[in-house]
Amino acid sequence: MLSAFWCHLLSAIKLYLLGLKVLLLQLLNGPLRLPVMPRQDGNVAIVTGGGRGIGYEVARHLVRLGAHVIIAENVITSMKEDVLLFLEFKKLDLASLQSVRQFAQSFRERDLPLNILVNNAGVMLVPEGRTEDGFEQHFGVNYLGHFLLTWLLLDTLKDSGKSGHVSRVVNVSSSAHCIGQIRLNDLNSRQSYSSHAAYCQSKLAQVLFSFHLHQEMQSGGFQVSSCAVDPGMVDTALYRHLWTPLHRAQSVIARLLFRVKHGSAFSVVSQL
Ligand SMILES: NC(=O)c1ccc[n+]([C@@H]2O[C@H](COP(=O)([O-])OP(=O)(O)OC[C@H]3O[C@@H](n4cnc5c(N)ncnc54)[C@H](OP(=O)(O)O)[C@@H]3O)[C@@H](O)[C@H]2O)c1
């Protein structure tokens, strides 16, 4: 019991120290500048969790570059001010494998190409909970849901990459993967739950999947690439589950020192 407490405390301390390091590096490196990006006219992109935060800014960048963007979001909110011709909102709950299957199936039925898949949606430090299929929330939403989505859309990605253009899978990960551990004997944190360790584990799983997929696609000769990208520390609602006093401090620090959403979206879009 006591050792579980120390393990949880250690996971939290490690994550906050890492956050401090990332923030310092971010400040030293200065603001991000978006390189000149190739036009994406005629390309189709799916951005998960694109209803707000980093995902929404990524979707907007892609639309400006000429892509047809499908925002796959959990709760479809009212259409934002920029309801552009090439921006669609579709329902996808990554905490439900059935919802992932339905989304993929309805996308495939449209016979559209898929040139860009941005696996962006995520949860962080949520209280202990299970997805519809009984998986730990971070593991289920951040990793498993995206894994299944990518798997179900892989043939479409491969087909779309045939004409000399590489289809891309971009996994929005986090530097938290560096301190993550895959707990093979307790993937779903049933023996003991630490929200900090669970977030780091899910992000490590996402990075490992991303690299493995890339290797598989290269060795199979497919025109599909996969990468993981850390957007840095960005002022979004992701931090809302921090312990209340920390959240208050974080809100002030975030306004002053964190990246703004559209700036961090550069790091994601620059992977295309
Ligand atoms: N912000 C940072 O400092 C930071 C740092 C490193 C990495 N990241 C990563 O960046 C990504 C985007 O985060 P953000 O900062 O933009 O956070 P955010 O503003 O909280 O956005 C997260 C998005 O994920 C969606 N989402 C959550 N649960 C979902 C589910 N079950 N099914 C479908 N969509 C779901 C949310 O939709 P709802 O609104 O419907 O819940 C929301 O659109 C995450 O993967 C995060 O881990 C962020």
C-alpha cells in the first residue's frame, strides 16, 4: 500500500520535472516558425479530436493549404465560425471500439482517398475510469482507439499513397513518453492506478506503434509514412484534470509561458 503511494508520487514528480524541462527548452528555443508548406489541394485528411485545442488549429492549417479535412470528434459541437467548404465534422468516440469501427466503415463507404491521418485526440490525468470496452481511459483513448482507427484505415492509406505521393500518419504524442513504462503485467492499471503513469504509458505505446508502423510500411514498400510528434507545452484544456491548486498555478503560467495553440499546430503540420 505504502509502496504504491510512493510509486504514484514518483510518477507525478517525474512528469512535473519533465514538464519544467520541456518548458525551459521551449523558452530557450523561441517561437516556432512554420516552414513553407506544400499545398494539399485534393488531399483528404482526418484529424481526431479536432473540435478544439491543437487538433482544431491543425485542421484549420490543413484547410488553408487546400485539403479536405474531416474533424473526427467525440461531441460534435456547433459548427465554428469558419465553416469552410472543405471542413466536415463527424462523430468518433475513441473510448468505444464500436464507434471507431463505425467511423472507419462510414469513411470507407465514401470511397474517398486518405492522404493524412492525424491521431491527435487525447486525455491527460483523468480520474480512474474505463472505456466502453473496459480498458483504462488513457490507454484506451490515446493509444488503442487510434491504433484500431489506423489499422482499419490502413488499406485506404496504402491505396492513396500509390500515385507517388506518400500518405502520412501523424501521431500527436508527448515528451511524457520518455518516462513512460509499458506495464505488460498490468496494462489497464487494475492493480494500482496512477493517472500520471497511465498518461506516460499511453504516450509511449503511441510512439512505439508509430515507429513500428513506419518500419512495416517501409519494409513492405508501401507509400505510407508514420511519425510521432511532440507539440510542446500548449495552453489548452488538456490540463483541466490537474490537482486544483496546481491547475490554478498552471493557468497563470500557461498564459505567460506556454505555446499558443496555432503555434504548436505548426509542429504537427510541419511533419506533412
Ligand atoms: N497541450 C499540451 O501541452 C500537450 C503537450 C503534449 C502533448 N499533447 C497532446 O496533444 C493532443 C491534443 O491535446 P490538446 O492539448 O489539444 O488537448 P484538448 O484541448 O483537451 O483537446 C483534446 C481533444 O481530444 C478529444 N477527445 C478526448 N477524448 C476523446 C474521445 N474519447 N474520443 C474522441 N475525441 C476525444 C477532445 O474532444 P472533447 O472535447 O469532445 O472531449 C478534444 O477535442 C493530445 O494527444 C495531447 O496528449 C498536448
